[in-house]
Amino acid sequence: MNCHAQIWTNAALLEPVRNSFRTGQSLKWTRVHDLPDFVYFNHSIHVNKGVGCRTCHGPVDEMPLMYAENTLQMEWCLSCHRAPEQFLRPKEKVFDMNYRPPDRQHPVIWKNKTYDDQETLGRDLIGEYHLRTKQDITSCSTCHR
């Protein structure tokens, strides 16, 4: 149930999801994002490196029906891989749909340090989460296997 245990919990539209959870019967999905077979993508890598759901999927907590917020085409993905410091957040905030990157008006406290800009926080998270180099994560073989 993941997200739907917290949002849209009583929506009639999601009764098939609740029924699937209760009965163990698989859902028949209508794919919103369908990456080509030659693209390798792993959600857990992104979650474990501090990429929030909203970064790729948009404001899913405000969507009564899922839609594609971003293209997820190669150039879109590469924009993040080229500058991951602009998109990372503390892991405990990955599922927080209200998270906002730090700025002077809304600083973020992480590991007892106050951040008032995303770039500084992002650089520290890159080190903490042991991200590979930008050269590595923009290499063709990272996603094309």
C-alpha cells in the first residue's frame, strides 16, 4: 500500500488497490511511465541516494489520477545526473511531499547543521551517500545495459 496507506486512503477510485492488498491479487496497471527495455532503472538506488518521489513523479499527493509530470527521457534524466547536488535531499525526507529545498527563508537542518542553500546541502549529501562521480553517473553504461 506504501503511499496509498497515507494519501487518498478512502478514494473510491483506489478501491482496486485496497482490494489487491486485501486479497493478494495483482492489479492490472495502466503504465504512466514506460521506459524502453534497453534502459536500466532501479527505484531503490534513487531512494537510497536521496532523490525524492516528487522530483521525478511530481505532486502525486495532489493527483487524483496519476499523470506523467516529467518526460523521463534521457536528456531529462541526464540533467539530474549532471548536477545531482541540485536535487538530493536527506533520506528521511524522500517521501515527504511537502519538502522544499533549503533557502534563506526555509533552512533545512541535517546532521545538526543548518543549510540555507540546496547546493551546499547537496554537496554534503553526495559525500554522505557515496554517489559515484558525475562522469560515472553520466556514462552510457549506467543506464543502458
